[in-house]
Amino acid sequence: MNYVQLDYVDLALASLLVLANAGLSLALNLGLAKRILIATARMVVQLSLVGLVLKSLFAIASPWWTALAALAMILFAGREIMARQEKNFAGLWAYSLGTGSMLFAAALVTIFALTGPVSPDPWYDPRYALPLLGMILGNTMTGISLGLHTLTTGLVRERAGVEAQLALGRSRADAFRPAIQAALTSALMPIVNAMAATGLVALPGMMTGQILAGVDPVEAVKYQILIMFLIAGGTSLGAVVAVMGGARRLSDSRHRLRLDRLT
Amino acid sequence: MFEVSGLQRLTLGPLGFSLQSGEVVALRGASGSGKTVLMRALADLDPCEGQVTLDGVDRYDFSGPDWRKAVSWVPAEAGWWTDRVADHFQDWSLALPLIEELGLAPDCADWSVSRASTGERQRLALARALALKPSVLLLDEPTSGLDSQSVAQAESLIARLALAGAAVLWTTHDDTQAARVAGRSLLMDAGQLREVPAT
């Protein structure tokens, strides 16, 4: 494959764009300069480390090290879900609900992709497993965190209406239905919108990456379509598990609304 | 008969009392004394300690929804979950006589809840609970936002349900209303309940 290699001068040149951005914030007194620079620094450090880690993981190609890296990615994503919530579950649920749903959905979909459509040899080949998991995880994480956010804030906001239904003898399934629907809608909206707009408005990053690396566009598109299916499947599976689990946690067997289980 | 013993929730209780069927009892007490906490606990909307029975059957022998159909709480500020009035009723035709008796227009089925007045919403909330024919009614200031004619209509409707056998626990800050509608009064004070002489 032939492609234009980047050297550090090229990257320094491109970083001028972010510096200009920070300078603009300073000039307009937006108070964003510090956050922009910290986020940029994090991005550079994190990606550089990931590059080194991936390089050695690919070299070892051990199933255990691959699994360990996958687990670390899932645990970090779980922390991110928790951090994005306005209302969080009390106790261990704060972390375990989002992380558990994501572990289940992302692991299932990634293993399906590795053993079914992609089938590298060996199936756990980290060069396939980790990028696939990363893409699925990133989107599943967004879906679950939006779903849980909409569920908890919706139930808090609509508490009077939910409890009015419960007080009239309706079941928790009936009383929670609008909140669950809204939560799943907001969880799936990003991937649905992305699928509808992709190719027309934006060229997906993975596909453009492959094309830049010299892959035939038609082959790159095939990969991208596969990825979209995997992402859609992982996101909806993860969001359904998280939102239904969250709704169960925020009610009890007496069909009561248990907002006391939020912090 | 509705019997409560050893009821405890947050700073409330332990307390006990009972309501005979057909009896209207006024629940008095300063704002913040725990009247609403008590009513929510009785309707099993919040977890609480203690025993609550209806005609000798423990609340936990009912499912939560069945219990709340039998022991119905009408909060001071009702909740709504869609905008069309009739969608809040299980069976509009069953509720219609109650709606008319409360002085609401029969065509209010298609009203928008957000455009109804406070008093109209209060009467709609009362009607949707009464339509379930509960054995016990827990009313949290059911007439606080009503004009005198509507108050009279609501009082006579509730009195008629009590005559038909419902037990009613009625929160009010109005001494004359308590004397008018209730046979006896319970006073909530610092999480404890005691019988007070009728005023």
C-alpha cells in the first residue's frame, strides 16, 4: 500500500489550527482557551500512547493481552458513561449499570463480527479485534449514556405524572413507558441519523482512513457498511439493556417509583 | 375496615389508626407535619415499616397496583401524563356522571389539560380516582382551589361515596370544612397522630 507518510513537522503545522482556536477564545474572552489546550494535550498524549500500546499488542498477538486491553477499554468507557450523567444511580449501580450493559453488548457484537463476517486468523487477532471493539464501544457508549441520561432526567421531571398513573393502579410498565420510549429514542437517534446522512454529508472516518491508506474505495465501503451494522446492533442492544435495567432499578416489585435510588 | 399499626417512614411514626368503612375522618396538622408522607405511605407509593390491612387483608397480599386501586390517593397537586383530558381516565363513560356531578362540562373529554384551570384540574383528578370506586380514599386538600359552589358539589359527592361504604381520610386546613364533612379528626404533630375533639 502506498500513502503519504506524515512527519512531526506536518503535525506541528496542523496544530496551528488548534492554537489559532485558543487564541480566538482569548481574544473574544470566551474562557475556553484553557479547556481547548488541555483537551488537545490529552488527545495527543492519549493517542500517542495508544499507538505504542497497539504496536506492541499487535506484535505479541496474544489472546490474553488482547482481552486485557479490551477490558481496559470497556472499563474506561464505563467511567465516561457515569461522568456524563446529570443524575446518577446510588451506590455500585452508578458504574455497573452502564458498564455492564456495554460489556454485554460490545463483547457480543465484537465476537460475532470476529467469528462471523470478518473471521481473521486467529479470530482474536488484535489488529482486527481492538479497532472493531473501539468503534463499537465508542458508539455504544454514546447510546447508553444518552439513554440513561434521558431516562433518569425524564423520570425526575415527569415524576408527578408517573406517580399519578401508579396511584391510579397502573403498572410500572405502563407508567414508565413514555420515559423508556424517550430514552431509547435519544439513544438510537445518533446512529440512525449517522446512517441516514453517511456518504452524502460526511465520509466516515474509518472509510476515509482506509482510502487514504490506499484501499480500493469499494472495499473500504464494504467495511464501512459492516461497521455501521455492527454499531447499530451494539448501540441498540446496549441501550435496551441499560434503559430497561435502569427502569427496573428505579422501580420495585410493589410498582413504586424509586427516585431515592438516584443521587 | 382500614387498619394501620406501627407505621414508620422517615420521621413519621410509629403510628396507628383505623378507618371504618363509610367513615370520613379529617386529617389536620401544620404544613410539613407529615400528612402527605403518611398518605403516600398508605397508598404504598413509598416503602415504609408497619402493618396496613384492608378488611383484614395485609397490603402485601395485594399487588402494588391492586392495592392502589383499592386505596386511592389524590394528591394536592395532581400529575398528568398526556395533554388530552379523557386519556387520563380508564373508562370515560364511567367517569362522566362524576364529572358532571362535580360541575364540569360534559364536553371536557377533549380539553387540553394545560388549558384547564387549577380548579378544573383538581376536580378532574378527583373524578379519575373516584371512578375506580376505591374502598379507601386518601384526599390531600381536595377542595383547596375550588369556589364555594364547587366545594359544595365535591363535598356532597364524597359524602355519597362514603355512604356507599368508602372510608375517607381527608386533609384540610379549614376548621369549618372538617366539622362539616368529618365525624372525627386526627391531628398530625411532629410525626405523631392523635385524636382531637371535633371543633
